[in-house]
Amino acid sequence: MRVQLSQQYVDQPLLKKVRELVDEEMLKDTEVHIESSSTTLHFNSFLLSMCSPVLHTMLCGSFIESKGRKLKLQDVDGEVFFKALNMWSGKERSAELELGQVKELAGMADRFEMTEVSSGIDESVMKHLNMSVCGEVLSWSGGLGLQQSEAAARRLAAVRFDELVKTEGFMRMSEEALENLLEDDGLAARNEEAVWEALIEWRSVEEGQARGRGLVGTIRFPLMEEGYLWSRVVGMAPAEEAEWMEGVVAEALRAKAARRGGFELKLLGTKALDDRVGYCLNWRKFKSGGRRRLKGHAHNVRAIAECLGRVCSGSEDGSIRVWPGSLIGKATVSERSLVPEGGRDAVYSLSAWGGRLIGGYGSGKLRVWNVATGACDQVLEGHTGSVLALAVCGWRLASSSMDTSIRVWTMGEAPWACERTLLGHGDWVRSLAVWRGGGGGG
């Protein structure tokens, strides 16, 4: 990676004068002793004070070990220290470094508060940020003064989690850094099962006892499929945690079956019942658009939703088409068509929850589809006009209709029930939005 300071910084008149004086032997009035290598370097005390407030304080004698014109630096790599000074002065504007060297240089600049060098490193890392670099930056776990690049790495990791877990940097992440990532509501993984499997792999790196048991609380087990919870989760955990994990799975299954929010959590994490906003396709892959048409519908397409990594489209032709997300750039035909029995019923709205796709129909019915199997799990009735909008909020589903009403349904164990009907509008209710402020169960 090329670490480079801006030309504007290097061209400052004061720094040009510094570079003229930095090698003047007569001005090198300070001995800097590097204890780790038992070497002594000579520098100008005024220039040292300019580049680092820490060195300035040491030169002023606040530290007992630093009196007069001598500095004693412990646990300092002399070569890295010298490079940091050269970069600050602009004598060495850029350097081609390995990632490990970038970390060392950033640590040196941060330790001695060489803010200009830290900023240059930060900007350089930002320019080179990709998935392999992202994992390494996250493994540094802060403390290097690279706020911009570390924040950008966290955002990139959340959006492209499935790619991150394949990098070496992911396995080197600290428990704290990984916890922050797994707690992110915007984490975009294939599903919660994939997040769990990644955590299991991370935990198994160290020999002996598995590390990071506390991170199990960041996994949102109720979002997993029931069959996976029963058959896979406990067996994947370390043997010494089997009994505890059986309790976790049992609580997760009870939470899935619960018909209302406010489920009391004892073993699950505090966010266990919250959906991850990031369970979605990476739409940026398809931003160019227009080069390919997905054919299948015979009438207007009224709604689009994502479920289990697939694009789902609802049409006035009465069908919901399921398109394979991983192949959408290549495929032109749908993976599955969801059509209810009993004749054509136009689809006006779609929403997804827990692997289920909910469709709002012209007949006023809501149908709950299992996208994985293509089966219609249940039909919700109550509206007397077309269902124009759907919104999921925690364990509740809101539907709005041409009948001017909004119905709130409790999701969970079938059959879902209408909890309340909201009246007051004098015309069609065309849209819904979720507000997550306040307290309560969603």
C-alpha cells in the first residue's frame, strides 16, 4: 500500500524551511536514545517539538527520564520512528508499505500525536480499502488514530459480511471489534444462520477452550429457521457449552412461537428479536440497469421485495415471481412463481419477515408464502378493499387498504391474528412507514 501525504501539506513554506535545516549537523542538539535497539540518533530539539507535542513535553522535562537534551524512548522501533519524522517533515512524502508496516507507522504517529502523519495514513488506507484490507483494518481494533478508515471499514464489513468472513483479517479481529460488527442492525449476511456459522469458525481459531463465548449473545437465533435451530445449532457449539446452548435454542424456539412482542429474554441477547435491516441484496451490483430484462409477468408489476436473498416481484397478473439474487445479472427467467388457488388476484404490495413473504392482494386478502418451498402458509382476511401497502415492525405487520383502514396483525405462530383496526382516513391508505422511537415491543 502506498502511504502518501498531500502535496498541499508538503509544499507549505514552513515545511520547506524545515527540510532545509533538518540535516544540518550543527543544529542537532538532542540525543534520542532508542532502548529497544540500543541506538542513538541526533535531532534538532525545535523540530522535534514542532512535529510532536509528546516529544515537546518530554524535552521540557516533564518526564523524569528526559532531562536536558537527551530523550530516552522505550518500546520504540527506531526505523519506524525515523520514517514518521521524515514523513512529517515532507522529506519522505510517500512510502510503499505492507499492511503490517502501515499499522506500525500509524501506531507510532498516534503515540507521538503526529496528527499530519496520522491524517495522511488515514486517507491512504481509505483509498485502498477493499475486502482484504478491510479485514486487516478491523483486526487492528482501533487505537491507531485512523478514525475515518476504521469507520469506513466497519461500514464495508457490515454491507459485505459474507465476503469479509472469508478473509484472514476476519479471523484476527478482536472480540470487541467483532461484537460491534455483529450487534449492527445493518449487517448484510445471507441469513442469521450464516452469521452463526461465521462466529463458530472465528471462535475455533485458538487451541483449547473456544474464545468469545460472550459473542453468542449477539446472534439473533429467533431469526433462524426452526429446523436449523433444532438440528444444527447445539451440535456446532463447543461440547462444554452444549447444555447452555440447548437452553438458548429452546428460548429461541419459544420466541419464534410467541404471538406478541415483549417476550422476556433470559439467555438470548437484547437484540435477539430485532430484524437485521441488512438482510438484503447488494443492489449496487445492478445499478447500471437496463441491460437485461427479467421476463415472466403478463401485467403491471406493482411491488418489489427481497426475501432470503431473492428478488420477489408482485404483479397485477396475480403472480409473485421469485428471482435468484445470485444470478440476477445472468438469469432472465424466475426461479419460482407463487400463484394462489382460485383464479387471478392482483398483487399490490409485498413485505418480508422471517423467511416469509407477505403479499397484499386486490381481493383484500393477505397471503403468507414460504419462499423456500413455494407454499402458501396462511391467508389473512379482514380488508374489504385492495391491500395497497404493508409494513413490518418487530413482531407486528401493518396493512393498509382501499377500504380506508389500517389493520395490525400479530405475527409468529400460525394463524396470525388481527390485533386491531385503525380507522379515521376518508380515502385509500396508500402507504405505511415504521417509526421505531419510544419503547415497547415494536
